[in-house]
Amino acid sequence: MVRLAPSMVRSMFKRAIQLHPLGREIAKVIAEQFHDGDMVSHDWLTEKLDLELPDKPVTVAVHNKLALQRLTRMDELREALLDDHRIMLHNSPGEGYRLVPPAQQTATAMNNYTKKFLSITRRVVNQLEKIRDDLLTREQRRENADAKAKIGTLLQMGSKRTLVGNKKRLK
């Protein structure tokens, strides 16, 4: 399926032809029209990414479909901005997305992923600790203990203090 984007051309058959994937098209517009620190509003993105906004209540299935569409298109846009223009977006709830200045990109990236890393790692630890080891063989218990030790080491290495480090160095 071809999605229509802002920069389209008409073929000799009078059909719109998309020049690039939608995320890349919008990324190019943002790179040309916005500057570091600028806020790109949700309304602007909704229009440019051709996102549907229902004007009346919808079913859960329709809501989920629209939410997935928004997430997919935002992911495409974020990827295109970062890959093609080295521009990072940061969500400001209720406002839009801020273009992170280069001097703040390292700290922003570390803050974004430190929380996710620690959350996932803690879930793995929880699962490893909840194994019914009385039903395991000696070898399986050893394997479980080794896995716990590895994850424990990752947690120590990935502690917020270690991952984020000295904030003065990141600025």
C-alpha cells in the first residue's frame, strides 16, 4: 500500500507517487524547517504523518489499530531523523517532540535506556529466582545459579550510577 506524503509527484496517469517512505519525507522536512531545541507539536506530526484522529468514540480494536499506526510511523520518523540527519527526538507529553541539541544527546540517550535496561534485567532476575529449584537436577541448579550470577553482574554494571556516570562529564 502506498502512503501519500507531502512531497508527491503526479504520473502521466494522474496518480500520486510517493518519492520516499513517509518517515524519511517528514524527517527531511523537520531537518530543513526546525532547529535544535525546537518543539514539533503533536498536531503538526498528526497532520504530516497522515494519522487518523477519530471524531467520535471508537471500538477498542479500532483504537488499538490507530495507536499501533501512530507508534509505527513515529518509530519510522525517529529512525529516519537519527540515521539520516543525526537528530534525536524527545517526547514532551502534552506538547510534542523536542529536537534534542547535540550537546544533550548523550545524556538523553543514557537516561532513556538506563530505565529500560534496569527494568528488563530485574524481570529476568525475578524469573530466575522464582524457578522451582527443588524440581531441578544438580546440573540445572548450577545452570540457574550461573545465570543469576551473570544477571547480577549485569545489574551491577548497569546500575543507574554506572550507566549515567558523572553528569558533569555528559554535558
